Amino acid sequence: MRKLVVATSNPGKLPEMQQYLKGLDWQLQLKPPELDVVETELTFAANARLKAITVAKALGEWAIADDSGLVVEALQGAPGIYSARYGKTDSERIARVLRELGEESHRRAQFVCVLAVAAPDGSIIAQSQGVCEGEILNSPRGTQGFGYDPIFYVVQYRQTFAQMSPELKQRVSHRGLAFTQLLSQL
Ligand code: IMP
């Protein structure tokens, strides 16, 4: 079975990726913690590629990386690639987005996820992007999920990500869409 190293320091991403990639004959494994990759690039795609390439070359193994975040139109795309760094905790990050949006009526936003798979020589062999459209609510709603889920409302389902069952979120989310596309390339 081929080994695929998950290029993230977040151990929570391993079971999630295992779930999405369960149809494939790959054995997923978390990258060693001492191999740290700083996200220095300015787009989701460039950061995902950087993480996959760096880890693949350092270990001489196949590697998969993702980069994702929330893009709020009225905030000129913020928090974007800085989503994880927009505050110290999830609630501080949510509070900051709500404060910066204030009474703004244009509340459209997208969640974006880019996935990249690198071969042991560092060449990118597959890359995909998933986008989920939504709106930023005035206050949080729902208790499931993580991150900005409670303020991201998906009009089609009349629910925030934090109100959705894990199965529904997996199907409609930016990450779910990106994995579906990636699977067709592998
Ligand atoms: P990454 O781990 O560098 O990709 O960080 C992405 C950041 O974007 C996370 O820390 C969250 O703040 C946010 N984010 C990405 N995907 C989601 C999601 O599905 N729900 C809520 N927040 C998300």
C-alpha cells in the first residue's frame, strides 16, 4: 500500500482526510512535528503546494496538503489566507469578522479549500479547489463544527455550517468539493 504523508501539524486533519480518501489504496500518516512549514505564500493554492512539496522532498514520500479559509467580499477578501491567524481563539476570530463587517449589508462570503498532492521528487501531481458560497450572519448560530462555522450561513440549506450534520457539511463544504475533485485526478 502506498504511503501518503499529510502535510499538516493539526492531528485533527488526519481522520478527516482518511474519511474523504477511504476509497483509495493509500496509507495516510501525519508528518513529523519537527518538520515545520511556514505558510509564506499569498494564495491558498501557493500555500497548499508549498506545504506538499516541502514535506514530500524532505521525507522522500508522497504528500498531501490543504490550505483553506474564509473570504469575505466586503472585507476585500479578509481573513482569507490569514483565517487561522485572525485572532487567538475561534470566538475572537469570529468577533473580529463581525466587528469589521459592522452593519454592512453586503455579507456574501466564500469558504475556499485548495488541496495539493506532491510526488517524492516534489512535483505536484494533483491539485484541486473547492468553493462554498454563503453569507455572514450578524451573530453566531449553531454548535457543531469549528472555526467560523457558526457565522457562515448557506442559503440553499438555510443553515450555518455549525447547524449542519457532519454528513451534510462534508458533502457541501469547500473541503468536500475539493476532495471530490481531487479523487477524480488520483
Ligand atoms: P489552515 O489549517 O491553514 O487551512 O487554516 C484554515 C483556517 O480557516 C481554520 O483555522 C479556520 O479558522 C478556517 N476554516 C477553514 N475551513 C473551515 C471550515 O470548514 N469551517 C470553519 N472554519 C474554517
